[in-house]
Amino acid sequence: MTWTSGYVADIGYTYGYCNELNPLRVKPAFLNNGLVFPEVGAACELGFGQGP
């Protein structure tokens, strides 16, 4: 059994930061529609990618 057993490991992943994944970028859309933006205490990007 290898470390990739059951996982897709042959798809490339970005080295950079994707602004679009930042949950705070949706805040203006909430405010423009009269909605209250929820407090974001922590957010998790599930694809750890290339690491630091």
C-alpha cells in the first residue's frame, strides 16, 4: 500500500495564492444586498497544495 492509495495525486496544484478563495471577498456582495456578513473566525483551504 502506498501513501496515495485511494487519493488522486497526479493533478498539479497552484504554487500561488488565489484571492478568490478568501472568504472575505464575498463580504461586499452581502452588504450590497442588505445581508449581515457572518463573523469569520477561521477558514480552511482544504487543498494544502505545494505547502509553504
